[in-house]
Amino acid sequence: TGPQTGFQAGSQTTSEMGTAQGAFAHPTELTPDWVCEVLSPATARTDRVLKMPLYAAFGVGHLWLIDPGLQTLEVFESREGKWFLWGTFQENDTVSAPPFDALHFNLGRLWP
């Protein structure tokens, strides 16, 4: 498996935390510009209530929330540490959204 990543308390970055074989000699620390969460009934509240503010505080610029149950994609942009809804896509909509404005895809391809 590849490196594990995650937010570290007290840090404004994400960090490669190593692999099963051991830690990296020189880990890379950075804040991702984009995070995509796939919601489930068991995780939706955590993703929205706990993770969203944390991502904004860490400086993540864009957040996509995919809800397979509702067949929706919500696109958020962060400004001054707060999330603003950029747009909502559903079912078979054609998606073109930041930070991947040049990419166009049919959202329906995600659903079985």
C-alpha cells in the first residue's frame, strides 16, 4: 500500500505518515487544495459537521461532497476560512466545477 495521509492536530498541514515498512526519511507536508468526501448514512454527519470546518481551518480551498444515496454532488469553495456553496449537481448533470473547471463529466457515471 502507499503512504497514509491525514491531518495532524496542531498543524496547518497534512503529512505523509509513512508506510507499513516504516516512516519516510523526509515526509512531505502540504495542505491539499481539494478534498472529496463520499457520504454514507453512517458518515454524513461527521463529514459535514466535524470535517468541513476542520478542512476550512486548515486552508483547503475546495470541497466536493458526493452523496450516492441522493445521487448528488455539492461543490464548496473556502473563503476566509468559511465554506460557500458553489453549486449542486444531481443525477445525470454534466459537471464542470472548481478546481477542475477544464474537466467535464456526466455525474451519472458514478451511479450503478
